[in-house]
Amino acid sequence: MGCDYYHIPPGELGQGSRLPLKVLGSSGEVFYELALDMIREIESGNAAGRHTVLICPVGPVGQYPIFARLVNERRLSLERCWFINMDEYLTDDDEWIDEADPLSFRGFMAREVYGRIDPELLMPPEQRVFPDPHDPGCIERLVGELGGVDACFGGIGITGHLAFNEPVDGMGDEEFSRLPTRVVDIRPETRATNCAADLGGALEAMPRRAITIGMCDILGARKIRLGVFRGWHRAVCRRAAYGTPTADFPVTLAQAHPDALLYVNDVAAGTPF
């Protein structure tokens, strides 16, 4: 195949990589590092008397129980914190899916993040932001008003996508890197992968549309922290770290970021074949 990086053994993973990565043990270690990074960003902002702006995913999600516990234990105020979620599934009519839908990212954040943090520590509801299919430009306006994003957290999808920024046929790297928040079709590969993880393989029940923040917001964040932990991430993390930068595998564009880091668990560190 000409992709020698797929054969890098776990003990050598990260050596000479274009995207820095840290090989850890179990998935719990990956989630703990992501949670600690979130905590440190907020503590730093609070200590400086400024707000903290984080782009947050729903996938991975294992960091959130740890994050909520640490917030409560440390009595860490989120009053100055803004959480901007990466994306949300849409109906075929380009409306948010119902918050009660088990696939809803809005529902997940309400239940499993904001619902687990002591109310007196939470940020106001207007600082818990999702991209809106009726006003996609609100994310870029908000980021501009807030002076940028302190840190973007996320995972990597099967097509190399960050959020739902999947490859666009014929689009060059610079144009792709400038993509704003927008409504998108979800590629078949991603629908199949996500339905296997979230719907027991019920492909016909998987949404076909989503709203996603743009690559401009992700790459414009002052820090990028990513985590991978599944078996199929073995190939994905190697291409992300060693592959040629290209919009055909969007995460490779993060190789040029000044402060990006990929956490890899013991499963994803294994050789793909």
C-alpha cells in the first residue's frame, strides 16, 4: 500500500510523528488526560480573571464523568466558561433531532455533563452553545466576540474527520481549512461506523444530516487535544500522525497546528495488520 506507518509497532508510535501523540494504557487514562486538560484550562482562566472558551465533543465522552467529579470536588466555578459543542444530528428537514432522542448530543450534554455538576458551579444556559442550523454563522460570530477558542477537544472519525468535517471531493487544503459552521451530509462510511457503535447496527435509523462547526474554528483554537481508543483507530491515529497533510483525511491538517496533541490508548496503539 505504500503506507509504512501502518506497521509502526506500539513501542515506536510517536517517534518522528508530524502530529505529537502520547501513548497511554487503558481508555480510562485517555479520558482522564482529556478531563484534566479541560480542568486546567478553566482553572487557568479563572485565576487570570478571564473567560475560558472550549470546543467540546460528544465522542469521545468518557472524560465527562471524570470532569464533572473533579469540578464538584474542587468547587471549580464554570461561571466564566463557554462550552461550544462541535455538532448535532439533524432530521431530513434540517432541524435538530429531538433532545430526547438517544442520539442527541444536546440531550447527552444536558444529562451527562450539566446534569452531573452542582448547579451553583454551572455556567449560565446561554454559555452552553450548539451550532444552529437556522443560524450557522452564530458560532463564528461568538468565537470572534469572545476572542477565540482556548482549546478544542475531540476524537477522530473513520474518514479522518474532526466534528463532521468530512472530506469534500475536489476541495483543496486551504479552502477546506477555512470551512465555517454549516449543515452537511454524513458520508456512508461514517453513518455505518456510528450506527455500529450507537445503534447496534440499525443503519436505517441513523441520521443522514448534521450541523458541524467548521475547520476554521477547530484549527483556530489555541490548543487541540484529541483522544482515540477503538480498534479501528489503529490505522486512523497512524495516518493522522504520519500521513501526508491533506483535506482528503482532515485530521492531518492539524499537523501544522502549534499546540496539538493526540492521546492514544493501548488498543489504538496496536498495529492495524
